[in-house]
Amino acid sequence: MTGRGRVASGQPTIADVARHAGVAVSTVSYALSGKRAISEVTRIRVLASIRMLGYHPNAGARALASRRANVIALVLPLRSGIQVPVVMQFATAVVTAARRHDHDVLLLTSDEGPEGLRRIAAGALVDGVLVMDVELHDVRVPLLRELGRPSVLIGLPADSCGLTCVDLDFHRAGQVCVEHLAGLGHRRVALLGAPAAVYDRGTGFAHRTRAGVAEAAARHGVDAVTLPCEENAADVRRRVDELFARHPDVSGLVVQNEAAVGPVQAALAALGRRVPQDVSMVAVCPDQFAEHASPRLTSVPVPAEEIGRQAVTLLMRKLADEPAPEVTLLEPRLTVRDSTATAPDGPAEVTFTEDGGPGAAH
Amino acid sequence: MTGRGRVASGQPTIADVARHAGVAVSTVSYALSGKRAISEVTRIRVLASIRMLGYHPNAGARALASRRANVIALVLPLRSGIQVPVVMQFATAVVTAARRHDHDVLLLTSDEGPEGLRRIAAGALVDGVLVMDVELHDVRVPLLRELGRPSVLIGLPADSCGLTCVDLDFHRAGQVCVEHLAGLGHRRVALLGAPAAVYDRGTGFAHRTRAGVAEAAARHGVDAVTLPCEENAADVRRRVDELFARHPDVSGLVVQNEAAVGPVQAALAALGRRVPQDVSMVAVCPDQFAEHASPRLTSVPVPAEEIGRQAVTLLMRKLADEPAPEVTLLEPRLTVRDSTATAPDGPAEVTFTEDGGPGAAH
DNA sequence: GGACGCTGGCGAAGCGCTTCGACAAACCGT
DNA sequence: ACGGTTTGTCGAAGCGCTTCGCCAGCGTCC
């Protein structure tokens, strides 16, 4: 009769622990959760028994009794045009952060659609939901509102009312890139953005970056042309050729597409335009990537790690019924490296440049 | 008193459904699971009630009562040198396949280590485990054996006894690449492999590919030099320069590293070696990538999609207590494209090549 | 025509945990 | 010395589901 739990599943149960430690089941539970005071001696004894028996609480039972699964769902995009490495960074950051809050992560792919979300949430498999790759008019947004489970979006929909969103401030990122180029005297810049499909489906970050670029350009009296850009070498090549055919005086490039950077460099080389002497280039890409390129790229990284961590923290706050801000936008950080220099027909106001190309106007 | 379940969680419970349909709770359960015969009329009525109330079974309760969580764990690598896009492909394939078997996927990262696995498995959060990126002497292998939960490895450890493993037959893949090159008359080939760290930690696929290359080379009287290769442009450049400095007569290249392909092409171009006229190149990379490169690459893809699907199928089989083969190796498939041609000093036995460069021996 | 097997359905006993109320025992201030 | 807290522990009632045993009604076969 004793040790009954072991018979069925092979795992010791909380009852086994209680028996072994000579206390009540509830005492074990409280010793573990700390929700009521338990004397030092008892707690030690309980913990010792737990270790001896190799006890691990049964997740299902715990979820059922406490109405908390200690699992959050992470909805990842699978679509074309996403930046796989960045998504991966998010995912790992989220998993790591969640573990620090004693939660696990259930992986969902967006292609299961809203029905998947509903199933997961209604079935109480997860306590909360993290959604990546949010579009401006995302179908999942109204669903999340109605679902009644805490959620955090990574990305920024058009209407964030009543939601919690975290993202890099891509608008600002676009501005920062242009400001940097403008400061170096570039008067004509281009944004090589995300693939056309990404704009078409209204993905927030692409639109916001473009808007930021346009706005800053207008403010600084810079001409800006923006064009989408696929991720394969051939299309990049075509785009770049076309760009310089139409606007030969473009001297500053913002590339928002890690996968396109290599091909862009190749295309520029083929056109005989040197970086940074003839063309300055700012990339939106991970620092590590920027460091390893040659020349090292002036870049604005997407702080996936931090966004993921923030998202989890906010979700935990909501799970604890604490208030959370609707929108959290992280300030972009531009690191100057070797791919940008003063414009060929340099600006009057720039006095010196350390690594400036021969085009510096002095 | 009635509708009690709705008070606490807002979700209807099975009791609500039973009441609404005018049947017993167990009848609803059986109607849903099909584990006992239920008359057509009753089942229809139950399903109608379910739909009306928007009922979703509570996952925790179900897991507790049935001892089945309907969740599998996926352990993803996070380490350096992994091919992020490929990992992502695996992950999505696994999620999709798992859903088809009515299971969800819990995401674990290897950096939680064995303790994470133990926690998950012992706590019955998951029914089974899928482990990626297995090393030849992986610490997790003994753990998996002792864990007492079904598991499937993606990869192949040195000792697969008592386990279930799925992978591409990388040994064969190495052979196939060399055989293709040898058939085109190349007498001296090189393998640009994974980063050194990957070999150092004994990752199966890297070692097996290398062995396959060496073996096939010996068998066909071809000289083969193999060298590791980091993923940044600078290192690739150095490796390639060095390679051709030491072995100027290398005319066939096997590149097992998607990220290195671009830089390798650049390096070859810089050395004035044309692909495929001077140097033939076979890549181990996704078909899509090979298609978009220029020239289009002769390649052996890693069929992540299929491996993931197989892995899930095998795991489901084990969950159902059916026997599963210890080792499943998928036959590699080489697709000839435009990056390989007959060797510059062409072989006598080759008669014609459609896209062969000027080096064809005729 | 009565013993027999099927089919379809019911009720209740858990699954392993959390949580709540109850309650001794120790600790106060006065 | 005595009511009143506080502290530490126990027991029991679920959480929402699955599953097992049981039984009522049928047709079926000597």
C-alpha cells in the first residue's frame, strides 16, 4: 500500500516524500513553494527526502491544482523573408529568460494559425503567449484580446491598445542610420530594405524603418530612395545595378537585411564602387556579423537578446497581475565601424575623419 | 451550483458539456477519445454541445489522468558553429509533424544541460524527447538511456545501442560528392568542412562526412585534403588562399558549410579561379540556397524536413510501445547544377558535358 | 425460453498536486 | 497568569479529466 505512486509511474510522488520525511503532504508542498512558513528543520528534512528519492513534481498535477502550467507559448514566424538567425536569437533568448522565471516554452509556428493559439490557451497548456513577427494589421491581435490570457507581442501592430508590445524602435533606427550618413555629408542615400513580400503583408519593422529613413532624410535635406530587396544574390545584384543606374550619385546605403549584405558588397565591387571611399554603408544586422565582414560594418544591431528578455519579463509581470506598459521601444544603438566615411564630395562642416577615405573634403 | 467550472477559470469543463448534452461525463470522454463505442446519435449530440460551449479539454487534467501530456520536448543546440537555418528547418518540421500526431512541442536549449532534460522528463511535462546536434560521445546519451522516456536522436552518437537515431547518411554524402568529382575527372579534391570547434567536440556529421570523403577518395585514386573552416569571410579567405598555395592543382571542392559558400566563391574569384571552368564545387546546403547562388551550385541538401518528420514518426511509434529501428540513415541525393564540370585536364572516359567549361578534354 | 454475449451508457475512483480552514503550541504584553 | 497573536503543521477538499467496473437492454443460439 505504501509507495503506491511508484508503482504506476516509476516516479516518486509528493506522498512518498511526505512519508519519507514524516510530515504531511501539504507541508511538503509549502516547503517547496514557500507560500506558508515552514520551520527551518522541517524544510531541511523535506528537501533531504526530496533529494534522496529523486522527486520531481508532476507538471500536470501541479497545473491542474494551481491553474498554472508554468509554460508560456512562443509563436514563431515561418514565413518567407524572415531573418532566420535573428528569429533564432529571439527564441533562445526567450527560452533562457523563461527558465530564469521557472517557466518552460512551448513552440508554436504561425502556420497553425489562430486556431492553434486558441487551442493552447483554452486548454490551459500555457499561461501566457509570446507572439513574434506581428504585422500591422495582424489577425491574431483581436484574438489575443479576446483570449483572456496574458500575452506580449514582439513587434508593433497598428493598434496596440490594450496589448503589451516590445520591439526595437525601428523608426528611430531608420533615422539614426540616415542621421549618421547625413552627418558625414551624404546628400543622397538609399535604403535596401526587406523583401517585397514583407512590406506587402504589412510587417511592422520594415514599414517603420522605411518611415524613419524618409523622415530623417526630409529633416536633413537628404534625398532618400527606398527599395525592397530579395535575399538572393541575383536579385540584389539587379537592384543595386538599377539603383546606381538611376541614381548614380547615391553615396550612402542603408541595408536592412543581413542576408543581402554579402551580395550588396559584391555588387558594389562589380560596379567599381569602393566601400567606404565611394559608398558608405550602414547595415541593420547583428554586431557579430558586422565585425566579421570586411570592411567591418557600421551597423545597428537588432538586440534580439534584450527584446526577448524584456518580453519575458513583461509577460511574467502580466502573469502576476501587475500592470505592464503597452509599448516598450528599445533605443537603437549605432556602432561606427569601417564601412562609412565622409561623402566623396564631403561636407563643409566635417573637420576631420579618422578613417575617412580619400574623398574627405579637405 | 451548476456550471461551476466556468466560475473558476472561465472555460467550460467536461461536466458542462455532459450536462448540456444530457449524458454522463464519461460518455463525453469516450465520445472524444473513441476508446469505447458510442452510438452515432450520442456522439453527434456531444460534439454539438462541445462546439456550442467552445469546450477545450484541460491539458493538465488530461495529462494527470491519462499519464500522457501529448507534448514532446525538442532539444536544440545553441552552440557556435551550428547552421542556424538548418536548425530552424528541423524545428519547424518537428513542430509541424508533431501537430499532425496531436502533440505539441516544448523547446529546450542544450545549455540547460542534462538537468533540464531530467526535470522535464521526470516531471512528466513531456512524453518523449527529441535531441538534436548529438555528439559522438554525448553526455546526454547515457542520461537518455536511464531516463526511461522514449527518445529519438537527430544525429548519430558513437554507440547507438538501445537508442533510436535518425540522420542523413553523411558518410555516404561525403562519398557521393567525391564520386561525382572523380567521375568528372578531378584527381585532387579538398573538403572545406565545418568550423574547427565542431570537429573538436566530436560532432557526428562533420566527422562522418570527412571519413566518407577520405574513403571515397582512396577508393577512386583521388587525393583528398580536408580542412576545417570558420564561417566568417576573413577566415575562409585565408583557408582558400593557403589551400591553393599548398595544393595548386586542386580542382574539386566540397564545401560543407552554407555560410562559407559565398566567401569561398569570392576567394576563388580573387585568385582568378573560375567556377566551374577551373574549379568544380559541390556544396552541402539547402537546395533553395544552391538554386539562388551563381553559378547554381551542384549540391547535396540536408533534408531537414524529412529527418524531422521521420524523427517524430519514430518517437510516436515508441510512445505507442511499438519497436523502432536503432539507426535510420537517409540516403543523400546529389543534384548536379552549374558549379561542377569536367576537370581542366579532363578524363579520357568522359565523352560530353552539356555545361562543361572550356576545360572539357576534347 | 433462459443462459449468453454485445452494445451503449453510467457512476465513481482516482491521477498528484495546491490551498484553505483548523488547530495545537509557543510567544507575547500586561 | 491569562486572552490574543503568531508560527508551524495537518487533514481534506477539490482541480478536470480518464478509466474501470457495472448494468440495462437487446438480439441470439441451442
